[in-house]
Amino acid sequence: MTVRPGDIDTLAIDRAAGVLRGGGLVAFPTETVYGLGANAADGAAVARIFQAKGRPPSHPLIVHLGGAEQLGDWVEEVPARARLLAERFWPGPLTLVLRRGRRVALEATGGLETVAVRVPAHPVALALLSAFDDGIAAPSANRFGSVSPTTAAHVRAELGDAVDLVLDGGPCHVGVESTIVDATGDIPSVLRPGGVTREDLEAVLGRPLAVPATSPVRVPGQHPSHYAPRARVVLVEPENVVAEAERVQETGRQVGVLLPPAFADAEVKAHAVVALPASMAAYARGLYAFLRELDQRGCDVIIASPPAEQGLGVAIANRLRRAAGPRPSA
Ligand code: TXA
Ligand code: MG
């Protein structure tokens, strides 16, 4: 059963809330990527998420809430700076790591003393949270280590029957995951760059963020290879993309290219070329779909260049670097 973009299908939402109440798994759209949700207070239901994704149990999940007023049940305390960020950025692509409250299933936090929480800005996600009226633990709805899904079709391709119900809310608007901020200490720090930029966070806080190394929070799930397509990803300087593509293509491999806008007119000798949009927002929105497309077109290698690291470019560059990271079995 699916919810089509446009009008929200309240029957589908009610049915999805029923699946969650029964301990099942519901994939749902958020503004960042699709999530694979379970009742965040039900340890057995949360355990099914890890099974469906093939994700190690030590990698904690994000608890999604309908509004900041629901935080009380899920976290121990909300420091003033965390409240400021929640007020400004929720609903939106910001996840706050706070000391965990009693209500959250231990399975969702991977045994940590903290919990990650966020209020997503997507009408279907908010309708589901409102109908379920409780916290939904959800990682991105992909197999462990692979590219996050930004459409319902991606979710079905990744997880198939492992998910009880998929709510279809159309393509995700932001396209990269939420920014994760450790807000347990005096000075917040970014644990994962994402849809809310460092510049936006610092403007609201009125001061620089702490560097993550000084954060007391252990950062789990930071495997070197993550967000990776099947094809090997090779990163080079933007001016070398075209030459590197040609060089690798000549070795007999099928090369896919993410072509920077500055080189849009270049003739590229490669198997498949995606011309990147000039706007960082459009690049972020399309990034995972571009990587999936190059996989689907049979590329063995993807040549790309990380964008300049400002604004949303930081999150895009982070995902490309992780996609290019060493793989355990490749
Ligand atoms: O945009 C998003 O954040 C999407 C949508 C579905 O909300 N979710 C998402 O979840 O990206 P996931 O599981 O793929 O990534 C969540 C990351 C984990 O890899 C982990 O590093 C971090 O959140 N995390 C969760 N709980 C944490 C905690 N207590 N302390 C530090 N990091 C935590
Ligand atoms: Mg993920």
C-alpha cells in the first residue's frame, strides 16, 4: 500500500500506525531520506530494524518525534542551547544527541547513555507521528553501508519484504541525512554534517561550534565505507575528473562520472555521465539517486570530485568521501 504525493491518505497513515503498534516496520518519507521505523519504546520491534538492515546492534538509531513538546519522555534533560536549536530548526533536518530518558528502548541507543532525537519536516512523517502519537525509532531505510533511499522505489529495491509497509511521499526534498549535533555538553558540536549547515547553527547559537574531537560523546556507526554504491568511488580534483574518467575507461572498466557544472561542456569518454546541477541544494537532493543511477547503468567505477566545503557542500563532500572509503569485502 502506498501514499501518493499530494493528498495524505489518512487510511494508509492509520494502517501504518497500526503496524507500528503491532511491533511491525514501516518505511516512511522524511525531508532528508526515507526512514525505516519501529515503535521506539518496543525493544523487540527495534531489533527487527537491525535485522532488516543487516546493521550491527551497536549502531544507534534516531528517535523521531511529532514535536519538541514530546521530548520529556525520551530524554533526561534539555540544556538551554539544545532547546534553542530545537526551537529554530524543528521540524527540520537536525538531530540532537541528548542524555537518554527511560522510555527509549535500549536496543535503539546501542547501549549508550545518550539518545538521538529529531522532528522531521515532512507532512507524511508528521501525520504518521501524530497518528502513532509516540516516538518512532528509524535509521535510513537502506541495507547497512549502502546509499540512503530518497524515493519509495529505492526503499523497495533495498529492503523488499523485510518491511511491512512503505508510505510513498514522493522524492525527498533535502536528499542528504540530518545534521547530528551533540548537545549534551556546554558547547554543541557536529557529529555528522547534514541538511542544516554549520553556518546556520552558529548563527543561531551566536558562537562557534565545538570541534567534534572535544565532544564527550562516542560516535558510533562511523564506518569508513558508508553511503556507498556498488561501484567503486574515486575522488579527484574537479579539473581532473574528465582526464581520470578517460584514463580508467581505457583500462576496460565501465566508468560513471559525476560531472561538475564548470565542465558541463567537456567531451567525456565514459560509460555514463551525470551532469551535476550548479545549486548545492539540487546536488544534495539528487546525490543518492545519481549514485544509484550509475550503479544501475552498470558502472564499475564512479569518478567524482567533492564540492567546496561550505554550506550544504560539507555534507555532500562528507558522503562522497565515505562512499569512497575502503570497503571490508571489496
Ligand atoms: O536524516 C536522517 O537523520 C535520517 C532520517 C530517516 O531521519 N536518519 C538517519 O539514520 O540517517 P541513520 O541510522 O542512518 O543514521 C543515524 C546516525 C547513526 O549512524 C549514528 O552514528 C548516529 O546517528 N547516532 C544515533 N544515536 C546516537 C547517539 N546516541 N550518539 C551519537 N550518534 C548517534
Ligand atoms: Mg543510514
